Amino acid sequence: MLLIEQLKQIPDHRNVKGQKYSLWVILFMSLMGSLCGYIGYRPLADFASEHQEKLAELLELPPAKSTPSYSTFRRILLAVEPKYLATVFNVWALGTMPLLLNRLLSLDGKSIKCTSSGGNTSAQNFTSLVSVYDDETAGVVQIQIMQNKKQSEIGVARNLIGELAQLPSGQILSLDALHTQTATVAAIVDSGHDYLITVKQNQPTLYRTIESATQTQTNISHASAFDSTHGRTIERSVSVFAAPTQLLAKWTGLKSVIMVNRAGVRARKSSSETVYYLSSQSLTANTYATFSGEASPEKLAYMRLIRGHWAIENRLHWVKDVTFDEDYPSRTGGHAPVNWAILFTWIVTLVRRAGIRTVPQALRLWANQVEAVFSFLG
């Protein structure tokens, strides 16, 4: 199994004397037990005890008189350097993912608040996980750990973009306005992919150029849809325009600019917002048919431009915060918060690949299903 092979590559920090279980066994049980609903150190110890025989059979372990205690799981997740677990996840994710063809991949970072130190001073530091996410079939595709004081998300994103060169060409990478950088879009094109990047007023010249183009040109594609859910009535419209000629030399691969407008009533108050994007594709309804299986304007408006990027917020980051309490966990100290964040990323990824609607539903379905969960892990 690819996952086991990779876990065996993680160096064991422990003294050889007194070891009853290899490091890879404890890490594998941590992931497998969490998928079966045993999240936490004592629950993991219960999982190892209750399923001792089946785990020994699946993992080809010699008979043992005892099983790992809660303190064993705790000490290991406190001490193992997260960079090793992140590397294992990345190799596993690429090695076992379904084939990606022309998908919208979202890239964004999420801080782990409980790792913050230094207060609101120049010494402030915290750990973030920067993720590349496909909401439809693959879940999280790649992750990278970032130390806020030492690294910029812009640089980390470019490293991840380089790794995406391993994917079939033609993916569309969606990024927020932080990454509206000429070097970033060039890296995306060099990796064989396309981009859809938000533009905000912190780049006034670029913003005004796009705004002017949308006011003076005729759009080449348009779609709109109404949303009357959650106590709001909003019309969302998407208009695609040819890229202004003055931007073509600077922005590698640029072909179109996009205007998204949201207008209506939200929380009994009138609201209106316009957002602009740069894209390396001429984004017509026919283009988007290759992703969704249909070329309806509703698909164009809802699934791709308006809500596509925010799937990473709503279906990954929000889930990790609310379902797993990742920002303020009970399991703190050492490397534990980051290692648990990576385990939670694994769980969300497998849930998305299984096509199950929510993580709690998946955990209920997978409760104590040891053999089934083992098969999911590839």
C-alpha cells in the first residue's frame, strides 16, 4: 500500500529501546481510527484495543499481548514533525486521486489559530496550511505548511503551483486577490494550467483598466441566476470580456476579464457588489461544459465563477473549524495541532472522494468499518 510505504519513510524520533510498535503503525492507526470515528488520544487507544485482531491481520503485524496506549498516540503526535506527515499526504494524494480533467482547483491558506505566538508584535508567528482543493472528486490535492513569520503565502503558493505540473494539463487554478501577481500567473501557465484570479482595488491601475473595459466593451458571454435561499434574494450575473490589449504584455496567458455582480436583498438590506477576475481562458458557456457536463447559464454562474473558489472556504476550512474545532482543539502542545490538522485534511479529502454529503454523515457510515476504511486508503 502506497500510504504504508510512505509512512515507513518517516524517521522515528524515539529511542529504539522499549518500542513495541513501529512509528508507521501508530500513525496509520491514528488516521484509520479517526476515519472510524475515534478522534482523540483515548479514543484511538480504544480503537486499537477493540480492533486488535483485525488491525494485526490488515497490517500484517505479529501477535501482541498489548495495544498502544493513549499516551503512545499522544507522545507521537506531539513529537513527529508535521513536514513529514505533509509529505506523505502529498505523495498519497497524487498517487491515489481520481483522474483530474479540466477541473477548477482552489488554492488558499488557513491559519491554525492555537499555534499563534508573539502576540500582536513583530515577533508574531503562527502555522498555516496552504491547500489546493478540488471540491468535485479529489478533495485536497496538495498541502504545504507555512510559518507566517518566515514565509509568505505568495511564495508557498508558487511552490504548490510547481507541484501541480504533475497533474494533467488544463486545470483551472482559482486564487484570491493576494495572488494577483505577474510571477504567479506566469508560474501557473508554465505548469501547463490556467488561472482565474480575483482583482481588488489594492491594485488601482489594474482595477480601473478592467472596470473601464467592462463599461466600454460588449461582453462575449453572459449568464445570470437568482438565489432566494437563506432569507436573501440575490441576482448573480457573470459577464466575460476580451482582455484589454494594454494588459496582455504584462499578464502571461491572459485572454479574458470577468465581471461578477451580486445585487438584491440580504438580511432585509439592499446590497450590491461587483468583483473582477483575470483569466487565461475565454470563459464561455461552452468552455465550462467540459467541467460540469452541461452548458447551462446557471452552471456557468453558480458552479464556476461565483461559488467555485469559495468551495475551499465552505467545504474545507469551515468544516475543519466547525466539525473538528481545528483552531481551538483540546489536543494542544508540541506539533500536535498541526499533525491533527493534516489528519483532518485527510478525512475531508476521503469524504469528498467518496461523494458523501457531510463529514459527520461519513463518520457515522464508517464507524467501526475497519476493512472498508482500510480499502479507502489505497
